[in-house]
Amino acid sequence: MGKGERFYADIMSVHPEVTGSCNFVSVRLTNGERFNFIVDFGLFQETDYIEQNKKLWFKPYNINFAIVTHAHADHIGRLPFLVKKGYRGCIYTTDDTKTIMAPALYDSARVLKENAKKYKERPLYTESDVKGVLSLVRGCGFNQWYSVNDHVDIMFFGNGHLYGAAMVLVKIKDDRERKIYILFTGDYNNKNLFFDLKSIPQWVYGLPLTIVQESTYGYMNSWEKEETFADNVLRCIKRGGTAVVPVLANGRMQEVLYVLRNMQDDGRLSTDVAIYVDGKLGINYTNMVKNGIVYVKEEMRDFLPSNVTFVDKSTRSRILQSEEAKIIVTTSGMGSHGPAQTYIPAYITKKNALIQFTSYVAEGTLGREIKDIPKGNEIKIRGVIYRKMADVEYTNEFSSHAKADEMISFLQKFEKLNLVLVNHGEAEVKDIFAKRILREVDAKSVAVLGQYFYRVNPYGLVTSKSTKFL
């Protein structure tokens, strides 16, 4: 066995496309000792993989520790299931992610309970499993080393994807001379309206690195971003209609409200137009941002439109009966959960209405179903047949993911890239982006995570072998 090969890390991905994020790493030390860890453990949301939520591809007690990059459900949503099956190790994340994980996971448990009741199944996990997760979470600051065990240190770097989101550098040590460095980008963005990013320390750019790089928008450049939201909403309001805006509770709801506030400030949107906000989890996060419970810039805590009204079950029926022109910002972003399940059927048959999606809609979600059905055709929602007459629009302008050119610029800053592993994207997009990295980034090797695991040592890629988690 060649130099350094007795000390290596095997890196695998157990999510083939976008949701269900989980990277599995198995380390072998020179003395033969082994240990394993995971980065993220999220829910699958694509129809083709939804049943995989009930499966594990490794024994929970064989995982020594876990790392979380951010608190979206497709990155943390299966952690309670892992605990339910026996995991008891530490879960490392940033302080703000620790704060916002609790409401996210309790909401996930509630949704899973409702779905299980509907299909007469047992829920994937319960609130007691969520409590188990929260007891294991250790919050960390940015840009400082944390010792996980005798052989692993980790450091979190700023990431614009979401409040508390991070990239994480994992340093694996066999002896003083030999180290393996792996940087996991998580869902990466180079900016955020609500907070300033802490810079990556300059010395990091000189490390011999393997980078696990997301690729959600690996097919698109930043200058191709759409900006249609404001025009779509204003067109709907002008004709006296209702604009239903499904949003992600954490991040997207607050950004959409900020844009509506700006539309009021510059005179495009009258303050006489009612703006309603619905979704308990989204309102919870909105209040966290407004009250500074998570870090945001002081000036961004004042982001709400002047005439916003928070809605609950007791007031929802009044909103639905109102014929006024109005804007309803509601969870969930893909339309399949939360109050969106009520608003979409109520307005999809109205010619003067708009249903404006603001995020990626996965296969099998209500948002994707509506997208794929032409206007005027019938659609079945929760057993009831409706005719799609409303305008249904989709925009990527609110995306919290960096675009391909921005990700390439990020990778080009690193001086000693041993390997770039592309993950978290639709299969075709991962291939497109990997080929672009090969052309534009000075990296020894570029590969796509999914069907293969990759063995790396301190000097770079050792080998790849076929694996099949799904």
C-alpha cells in the first residue's frame, strides 16, 4: 500500500439528488482504528425517494458524531429518526442553528404525525425523539476550532444560505505530519440580505483540501436570475385579485416580507392593500428575526410591511371569505403542508388570482403538480377536483443558493484543491456543474457524489468504488 494510504477517509453521499441530505464519512487510521461521522441527515421530499425516509444505510451506534450545516428540513429532518433508532453521539452545529432547530423539528414531528394519521401509519418519529435530538446538540461559534475527539477538529465558516448556516472544515489527524482536510459547503450562498458573513480565514485557502460542493443551481449563472415577483403580484392586485405566496418558513418568508416592504416604500404597492401572513412556524421565525433572537443586522430587524396582519386558524376563514385585493404569504414553500393546503384550493379556480411560488418545488409536491398541469385543466387536491384557472408562477429570484459562476469563483480561491466532490443537485445538473469545475477550476480531481464512494488520504484521491445506498 502506497504512502499515506493506510490513513484515509471514505466519503459517500446517501442522497441522490436534492433533498434528504446526508454525507457519510468513514475514517481509517494507520493503527487500524476506525470511526464514522455524518454531515446532515435530512428528509427526502421527492416522490421517488420518499419511502427512503424509513430506511437507514448504517447502524446508528456506529456513528461517532454528527455535524449539521443548517436548519432546513432536508438537512435536519431525519435526525429524530436517527435518535429513535439508537444514535446517542454529539450533534455539532452553530449557535443560531441550534436555536432554530427546535421549532423546525417540532413542526416536522407534527406534520409527520398528521400524515401518518391520514395514511393510517405510525409516524416516522415523535416529539420525544425531537427532545432526544436537542439534548445532543452542541452549539459552536464561527472561525474557531472545536475538538470532537483525539483525531478530529472542526471549524464553522459563515454561509449566506440561512440564519446560522455554515460551511464546516473537518480536520482529521493521524499524527503531527499527516492530516486530511475536508470542507463541506452545505447549501452555499455568498451573501444574505439580513446578515453580514464572517470571512474565511486566509490560511484556509492554502490547505490541501477535498471540498464537498453543492450544485443546486449549477446550470445557471447569477446574471440569469429572474426578477418577476413584484410585477406578478402588482398585476394581480391591479385586477382586484388575491396573490397567494407559498414560502419556506425559515428565511424565505422574511425575505418576501422585506421585498413587499420595499415595494410599499418606493410607492409601487399601496399600503391600502392588505398583507396577511399565515403559518405558525413562519410567524415564529419572523418574530425571532424581528426580535434579534438570531443574528441579523440591526437595521434589518425592521423589515415588516406597514400593514401586515398575522393569521391563525380562528381568523383564516374571514380572510378566505374576503373579496378584497390582498396578498397572502403562507407556508409551506412547496404547497404540500401548512395553510397553503387551504389557500391554494380556495384560489386556484379564480381567474383573477395568482399563486406565486418562491422556491424549488420537488417532484410529488403540490407545487410541482400544479406546475405540470396546463391552465384550464383539472387537478385533484386532497381528493377534490378543481379546475386550474388562476395564474401560477415560479421564480428563482429568492433562491438562497449561489449560482454556478458564484460557486466557481468560490472554488477558484483555493490554492491546493486535491478533489472537488459535487453533491446536492439534480443528477443532470451535478454532471453539468462537475464538467464546468473541471474546465475552470485548478483541482487535481473532480467527481460526482451519489453512485460511488471516494477514498482520500492527505495527498488526494486514492480510489473510487461503486456503492448503492438507494
